[in-house]
Amino acid sequence: MEHPYLFLVKLFELIGLGHFAHAYPQVIYTWFVMLLLILAGAAAGKSLSMVPTKMQNFFELIVSGIEDFMVSITGEEGRWLFPIVATVFIYILTCNLIGLVPGFFPPTASLNTTASCALVVVVFTHVIGIKYHGVKYIKHFMGPVWWMIPIILPIELIGHVARILSLSFRLFGNMMGHELVLGILFALAGAFFAPLPIMALGIFVALVQAFVFFLLSVMYFTGAMEHAH
């Protein structure tokens, strides 16, 4: 189901890139989200002062909330993971919310976007494991006793691949489903404001899905830091 009207796609049509825009709207809106976050971060950093402004208070609340919650799970040892964890949460939340603006497409409603985020998280999980345990990290995949390796190893490998599928399809399915419902309601009863309740619910869905992705990422990172049992 094609989105009825996408503002940035129309803009790309005007500069002769309509074919690319129609084929990859998620890429265009990902660029837009990246630009939006870069500008917001630059604005927040520029206005830093001992007497915080409203924008500084807003960003400090978000940053400190994410950091405190993450450290409560990982412990102080995991504080260095904050940049990637916060980036994942803020990026996915912004991508989700941008779809509630008429004429905009949420990049997370594309499997390409959600799969790329999931790959980054899962690959970085193993980077953490190797950083903390070196070669001994392989014990996470071997089970408690040697004779169970033929059974445990395939299960662990399948489980780690399933993490990618779980993270990507959960986020993609919820956001794409929300987009489809909104598109149908706009087509059938847009003039009667029928989509408004679904759009309001979409704010909650966007927040929950970003939080679930963030929480699972933190749990995967924490598991990689722990010693194998």
C-alpha cells in the first residue's frame, strides 16, 4: 500500500530524483531524521549554561533518565555503553514519531531500517563480549559441560540470529501496521477526523516500541558482559 502523499518525495521529484524517492522513501526520511537530531543536538549544546534554559532542561531530563535507567540494569560498569544505547532509543523514537506528521513517512515502517538497527545492536553485543572475555567469550555458546556442546551450540547460534529477526520484525510490524491503519482511515473517513484516535494511540505505540528496542539492547549488552555459566 503506497502512502497517499509524502512531502519529501514530492520535493525530490522537483529536483529530478523522483524515481529514487519513490523506491526508497525510508532512506530520505532517515536522512531527514538524522539532520533533525544533529540540529537539535547542536542547538542544545550551543545553549549550555550554568543557568539551564528550557531546551537544556528538556535534553538533560531525557539524557539523565536514559542513563539512570540503563545503569540500574548494567551497573556502573556499563555506563560507557550510554552513547550507543541513547542513540538507539532517541533515533528510533524520532523515526516512529515522525510518521504522525501528515506527509511524513516513519523510516521504522521499513524492514530495511529496523534490520539495520538490529544488526548494529547484535553485532555490538558480540564486540562487547569479546572486549570483556576475549577468546573465553565462546563459552557463552558452549553450555555448562563439554558433552552438551553439540546440543547447546546450535541452539545458541539460532537464538542470536533470532535476536535480529525479533528486534527488526517487532518494530517493523507495529509501525507498518500503524501506517496501514492510518492510510485506510484517511482514505475512508479522513474528512470526519476518524484517524485522530489512532494517531493519538500512535504516540503511545511509538514510545513503547522505542523503549522495548532500547530495553532489549541493554539486556543483550548486559548478558555479553557477564561471565558464562
